[in-house]
Amino acid sequence: MEWSNITNFTEADDQIYKIQSCKLNNSTVQNIVGTTWEGTYGPHTLKFRFLTTSTVEISVNEKIVEQNSFYGNDLGYLRIRGTIDYFFGVLFDDTIKGIYSYASQEHHLMEVRKK
């Protein structure tokens, strides 16, 4: 997937960045429960461990920062909630690409791959 296929980030009323348009992969459906995904956002290392159909463990720079964070499918992309931050990503086979948003003050590109 090209980064150019994920476009048009806007800030909603609740001060959270939203992906308004992207090229979605509708050809596969996969269960991500029990899987681990590793990669980066900005200059940081990132790991998601999907524990159940709605909870995920988030590690940043090899440190667990959220043990039971919530995630869900929001209009065709994954929305993973941290404390005051969010990850928004589109699932393409073994890759999730999107953005990291911190309290609406900053956002960085995010990419993780299934391990």
C-alpha cells in the first residue's frame, strides 16, 4: 500500500484526527486476535498484541504503555485508543498503516507488520 492512498486527515469536534478517505483492502478478512504486530510511528518502535476482539496491549520503545486498551473497526479502519492518544490504521494483509494522533496536537505516520 502506498502512503498516498491514505489521505485527508481531519480533526473532528472531539479533537481526534480521523481518516476521511483511504483505499481499503476488501479482499481479505482476517482474525487478528492472538496476533502481534511490530513497527514504528514517528521515531518510536511500536508493538500491538491483540488480546481479544476488543482489547490490545500497546508497547512503545519496548515498554508496555497500555495493557488493556480498546480497539474497534471504525468506518473500515482500525481505531486503537490509548490514554489521550489514538492509532488509526488500515489493515492490508500483514501490514497496518495509518497515523498516530496525540491529543490532537500532533500526528505521525504509523506502520506495523504481523509477526
